[in-house]
Amino acid sequence: MNTRGQKRIILKIKSVIILFFIAVTSVLYGTNITIADPYGLTSQGNILYVGGNGPGNYTHIQDAINQGLPADTIFVYNGLYQENLELFVSLTLVGEDKNLTIIEGDHLSDVVYVWADDVTITGFTIRYSGYDMNEAGIGIDHSRFSRITNNILDSNGDCGIHLYETSSTVISHNIIKNTSNIGITISESHNITISENTVTQNYEGIQLSYSDNVTVFRNNITRNTYFGIVLYASHNFISENIIDSNYKMIGDEIYGEGIRIYFEGNNIITHNTITSHGYGIITYDSPNNTISSNTIINQENQGPGVYIQQSDATRLINNTLSVNEEYGILLEGSSSSVISYNQIYSCYGHPAILLTMSNNNNVSWNKAFENGCGLSLSSSDNNSIFSNDYYSNGYGIYFTSSSYNRLNKNNIYLNQDEGIYLLSCSHNLIINNNVSRNHYDGIYLDHGNENSIYHNNFLNNTRNAHDTGANMWDNGYPSGGNYWADYTGVDAFSGVGQNEPGFDGIGDTPYNISGKTPCNQDKYPLTHTYIDDEEPPLIKIIKPEDGFLYRRDQKIRQSFFNMIFGKITITANTSDDLSGIEKVEFYIDGKLKETDTTSPYSWIWNEKRLFMHKHIIKVISYDEQGNSAFDEIVVWK
């Protein structure tokens, strides 16, 4: 049987004896009332003193603990106390000065071992625990409602603080340092708060294992040998911590991780600042974690800012990653994840975002600049990549051996190599992107087939496109192909063969794509930049105005009914910020009366009737992409 198992058996026997003693004394002497003390202490029970010069003060802390009853306070004067403590009753243990009130163990077991509920330990330096597994400066076992605050845990063996099967406990405002293994470890526990501690110069900062609903909040976790925070646990909240320089140099290499999550999910990692590690955050076989609003900078060597390995349904939202010597975000063997609203820059020589062997992910609304590449996919399929900005990188987007991805509504510009480069890729859909001012090609397709590229704008790239495979560069007629800023053709005709009278916004001759003979062609090049406008225009009828009477086109007075006598100029305000207004139609009782194509949009209704009738005025606005919206009003005329 290990040391901790033996300790539990002994404490069970002691607990029975103490509870019997408490029951007898309560009957004989009644319940203690709150006691005040000259040092400012208050207690629901007695105050017992250790050290100092007072009459009756105890010499050893354990002697006072043995005499204490539930709710008693034990006050310990400054001094060195070389003893290992066992608390098996609900007590408050207070040191006079955490720097000068020192409890020193024997390097063989826990320095302070707690097996009771509602224990408070504050104001001590606690050092020299044993080195066996889970032996700690403070060990809490099967406890509830305890508080460990304002202590210094220094030079302990396996752990600074260890909680096992404990709940509803707070660890706050402590300094945990120079532990041979883990600063704080939480095992098989729940509803724990770890806040505003300094955890430094341990082998590992904080570890949670098989624990849930643990909050790790506003701690300063720095200069530990390998890890800042390690989670073998699910459903925990890690927020607003400073996690810095937890690594070890081996030769010229840096080994260390800010946060590691292994085999567990449903954790939230948010608003942390993580600096100077080999890896910023790494998850392995850990699904459904959320990593949001973190700042990860200066990951100096070895690994990515965030490395998601075989961890499905991860959410990476609104993080900032900078100055990473490798990848900003690496997704490997992971699916159904979301990478959105992140800003990633200065990943020199490497992609800001790399997906390898990862399928069915969403990459959207990110900004990546000054990286080796904005986005790279390797052997990854069925990903949706939309509404990102990739600029001032080496490559904007680089795909290898990846298929059935959708690249939509991205802005790709000012990159030093190609804007988009596809190598040995097929069946990808590249639509509605703006690709401009890239140093080499706007898009380069190398040995790929059956990719579809249309409704993109290629503007002022050194060469707009190059294709060595067999790919489709338009969506047929009348949908059309792409807009090419260097297209020299004209739009005089329309129709599938561009031989029918009337222009249609499509060039009459194909746009040739360099790369092979015969060359690929965009058979229906657009003559104006493509605007992907799915939003309807705004429209409102401003005349006649609801609730007024009109006579001879003039507003006379307010009226319960909308009354019109004589002619009236029906006027509508309409706008569309994306593609503009194509036309406005005016209807009376469902019949089209007028179409207006120029602002201000209006029509004079001058039909005369012998008797008044109820009518519906309806005005429909159409934008240049065919979206429509309407407004209507009921009148009597």
C-alpha cells in the first residue's frame, strides 16, 4: 500500500475519535461563539497560537491542530517549523508573515496534508515535500470548500499543491516555485478555481487530469522547464493567464509548450497571452475545444503557434499570432473545425495557416500577411475557404494534392510569388475572389485537372493566369467567366456564340490562358469587375407618404386614410452599395405601369376615375446582380 493509502486509513481512525470528542464537548459545554483577537483575527471557534511568547502557546503546529475543533483558527507566529502536518478537522491555519512563517518538511511526504472539508491555509512558506508521485507542499484529499491563499510553495518534491478528488476549492494569490515536477496538479476533482497565482521555475506549471469545471484565471505562469499548462481533462476554462517562456534549450533547439491538451475536449482557452515557447498551444486527439481571443507571439523555434493534431471540431476564433518561426496555425489530421477571424503575421518562411490531411473544415474571415504563405493545403479535401484576406506574403494561397475545396470571396493581393498556386489538384471550385497586384501570377495551376475558376477578378498581376492542365475557366453562358484587367476584346454582341445583336457584359472573344498548346480559354470573359452581390437593395416609397391627403400632387394634411385627388408623382428612394440599381418598376394593383432606370426614380400617376377606389401602389427595385426588393402602400384615389 502506498504512503497516501496508509495515510487515509490512519486519518479515518483519527476522524472517528475526533468526531466523538467533538460531540461530547458540544453537549457538555455548548457551541463556541465568534471570538475576536488583538491581532485582528476572528473565528467562529477558538483561536489557538503557535510560537511567540504568549502563555499557553503551542510549540508545534501539529499539537495545535490535534487540539483544534471545527471552525477554530490556528495562528502561527513567524519562525521555522520543521514538521509535516495532517489536518483532519475543518480549521483555519494562518501564518503571521508568509515570508517568515516557514513550514519545512522532511522530503518524505506531504508537508501539509488535508483530509477535511472547509480548511483555509494562508500566510506561510511551505517547502521540502517528498519526491514520490503526488507528494506536495500542500496535499488536499477528498475535501470540499477549502481555500489555499497567499502562500509561498518553494522547493517541493513532486508537487507544489496537489488536489485529489476534491471540489469547490480555491487556490489563489500563491507563489509556487522551484518544484521538481508540477507546480499545481488537480486530479479527479471538479469546481476548482486557480486564480492570480505566480507559478514559476517548476518542471511543469499547472496540470489538470480527469478533472472538470476547473477555472484557471489570471495566473502568471512563467519560466517553467517544459510546460505552462497541461490538460488531460475536459470541460475546463483557461482564461486571461500570462504564459511566458516555459521551455528548455537543448543545444540550439527550444523545447516547451504554453498549453498542451491531450485526449480530452470541450475546454475553453480564451484571452491568454502566450509568448516564447516551442509550441504555443498543442492539442492531440482532443475534440471540441475552443481556442479564442488569445495572443500568441514569438514562438521562437520547433513548432507552430497553434498545433491541432487529430482533434476534430476545434474552434480557433479571433486569435492573434505573430513572429512564429514556423506555422501560425497547423491543422493535421483534423476535420469539421472552424478557423475564423484570426490575424496571423510574420511567420517567416512558413504558412500562416496549414491544413494537412484535414477535411471538411471552415477557414473564414482571417487576415494573414507578411508570412511565407497565407494559406496552404496539403492532401486536404472538402474545405470551405471564404472571405479571407491574404496579402504581402510569399504565396497568397498554395494547394498541393487537394481536391473538392471551395475558395470563395477571398482577397488575395500584393504577394511576392503567386496569388493562388495549385499543384496536382483537382475538382476545386475557385469563385468570387479578388486577385490583384501579385508579383508573379495571379493564379497558377500546375498539373491539375477539372478545377473550376469563374467569377473572379484578376487585376494587375504580372501575369494573370497560367494553366498546364485541363481546367474550366467559365461557368457557361450567360453566367460568364472571370474579369481580366488585360482583356483587350470588345462587347458588341451577345448570346452563346456571341454573334447576336446587343451587348451583354461578356467579351465577344475568349481570353487565352498561357501554359500549354492548345491553351485553356475563358470563353466568356466579363467586361466589368464581378461583384458577388446577394443582398437585395434598400427601397422606400417617399411619395405618397403614409397617413396624408394629397390634392393635385401636393401634400395637404394628415388623414386617417391615404387619400389622393388628381395626379400624383409616385417617388421611391432606393440604393444598393454593392452593385448599384439597374431599374425600378411601378405597379398599380399588380399591373406594371412604368420602368425607370435613372435616379430620382418616379412616375406620374394621372389616371382619372369617376368614383374613388382602393388601390395598392407597389414599387420594385432591382440591383445589377438581379436581387430585388419592394415597398407598397394602400391608397384611395
